[in-house]
Amino acid sequence: MATCATTNTLAHTWRIRNFGSIRHIFATGRLFSDTFWCPPLWPASTSAQGRASRVPLSWVIIMYPNGNKQKDHCSCYLRVVPTEEETTRLGWVRDNMNFTFQAQVIKMRTKFGSPETEDLIEWTSGVCSFDAENLDWGNHKFFEFSKLPPATIDHDLIITIHITFHTIDSSPFTRPFPTYKSIPVFPTPTQGLCPDFADAVPTAPAPLTFPAPDLSAQLDDSRFADITFQIRSDTRTVRAHRAILAVRAQGLLDKVSPSGSWATSNNPIIVQGTTYDIFRALVHYAYSSRFPPPDSSPSRLTDADWLVATHAAARVYAMSELAAGIVRHLVELAGDERHVRMCWSTLLRFGFVGRVNEVKERVLPWVVGHWEELEGSEGMRALTREQGIMEWLKEAFEDMEGGIRSGEMIGRSIEGGLDW
């Protein structure tokens, strides 16, 4: 009989930023780390002979900031994320193992020098096993709240896990699995899922992550909001949480407060260059990944001017996913003649200035077909204010059916029919 073990394997390090704020904002619920692999995934460039003998396995760490079954302690668990191969087998079992959780606190704001690091706890599981019926293992009393710094001191929590596997077999496990490409199958997050305010530092690739939960219920909650935005020339304000925006909308914070005063100032941050409705929609998206906010007018999704302005703001604030979603929606509007008739000028300008060919290609044929009624309209006059767009229109018309005639038609309009 042979015993195989991986000793003191550094499997994952998880940094939960602004942990003190998170504990106060969310009285219940749990946080999930990114998925990590231990044993790690084999690099695609590694030959079968050079690969480790163990099959890669996927895991996730679960943290209850305010305790699970013990309300004066933080709780922490290691949970299995079944691989695709495991889900095909009934009664699958992973090798016996033990693991160690280490917790450290980093106090972020010191008067000088590097942030102060303090060891909190080191806990070892003892020998345990995971299978299809027992997916997690951990400690209800991971560490007492009293070990944490006071709430007035900003701090991050770092959890490091080390895993040791134990295998007893009559022969060493040598199966190389040269084409093994297991993909984790994630458990469905429950309604009690709290946000993952975490920057994971994995030692192996993490192909998938848990979806960011909807935190819109916390937006404008005066009990915990600690940052205020004041839109210039508007009396209304947007209240939010530093801990949430620092993770989900760092680009927004950097733009509205380039000096970094957002992190400490109690004064309202003045926002320029946008409107209250647009800015609140951006913040709501950061909290919920939904657009527009549910309390918006239903017409917002057909208001091309508002959508284009919101797209511009999303790009300024480095919210690329929202900007891409708005582009996809504008492409859909450009394919609907009812909407094109109402906002053809805005869509055509957006396609030209933003270089969104799908929008231009959908709107242009409609403009050609309705040129006589559009010539001299307010929408056409607005287009002429954009440098180069009328010359582009002339070239585009000449490339379409009607050729030279269409080009001459718009050429005459450029020369004498429109105000520049």
C-alpha cells in the first residue's frame, strides 16, 4: 500500500476589501470567493508525461461576515464546486484531505509607511472528506468579532487556505488525463447571497465566477450610506456606499474625485457633465447590473437621446459592460422602423461618431428612402453640425442603389440647401 499526499499546498488567497464596512452594511448573508483549483489545472502546453498525477478539482470559500450559527464569530467554510466529470457520476467521492485556514487583517490607513498587517487566526480542519452528499466543511467559530479592528479603522481581511490530500492505494495513480478539461458547475446562488467584495489572487485559472448579486435595495439607504454625490445645478443627491463602489465602479470614483477624496471626505462630491437621471442610472447599474433603474420611465429604453448620453457617460466612467449593452440596444432600435422614424438623426449621428457600423447600416437605407421629407428638417440640420458627416452621407449614398443620382441629390443639399 502506498500513501500519496500533497503537503502544505498553497491553494488560494482571498482578499475581502473594506471588511469592516461590509459587516456593518450586511447584517446577514455570505460572501463567495472566486473559484480556484487544487490540484491546479494543467497548463495546455504541458505534456502528459510532465503533468502532476492528480486530477484538478475546483473549490470555493464561503465567509459569513456576521456569523452563521454562532453570532459572535465570523464563520468560514470550504465548499466543493463539482466538476463536469463528477456530475456525471452518482455518489462521487473526493480523496480524504485536511486544510488550514489562515486569516490576516490589513489596516489600510496608517500615518506613514506600509499598511499594518496583523495575524488573526490559523485553524486546521483535521482529516475530512467531501462527496456528493457533503459539499462543505468549515468552522462556525472561525474567529471572534473582538479580534477585528474597531469599525472606525478601515481594514481588509485576507484568507489563505492550504490543502493536503491523502490517498491510500495499492498502486500510485498515474493516469495522465491528457485531454482533461473539467469545467465547474456552480450551485445556484440563493436569495441570501451577499456581495463578493473580493479581489481573489488565485494560483490557478478560475474560468467562472459567481454572478454579482443585486444590491440595489441598499442604494440610497440612509442608515449605512457613507458617500454623497451632488449633481451640479440639481438639488437632488445620490447616496451610496464606498465599499460597494470601490469594487464595482472604481472608474466612476476616479473620474468624479481624481484626488481620491471620495475615500475620506464627508462632504458631497460634485458631479459635472451629466444629469441626475443618468448618474443615478450608472450607480444603480453598479449595484444591480440592471439598466435602466426600475423606477425610470418606460420610455427611457426608446429615448435614443438619453441612451446615447448615458452611453457617453458610461464610457467616461469606465463602465464598459454597460456601454456595450447600450450599444446592443441601440442596434435593436435601429432595426425597428417605428423607432427609426422618431430618432433617425440621433441614431445616424451615433453610428457615425461612435463608429458603430451596425447602427449606420440599419438607419441609412431608411434615410435614403425618405430623403425628400427629411431634407431641410431639424434632424438634418442637426447632422450638418457634425464635421464630416454630410460628406460621409454623400459617399454612402453613391455606394447604394441609386448611385450617382443619390450622391448628386445630397450634394446639392450640402451646397445650398442646409445651414452649416
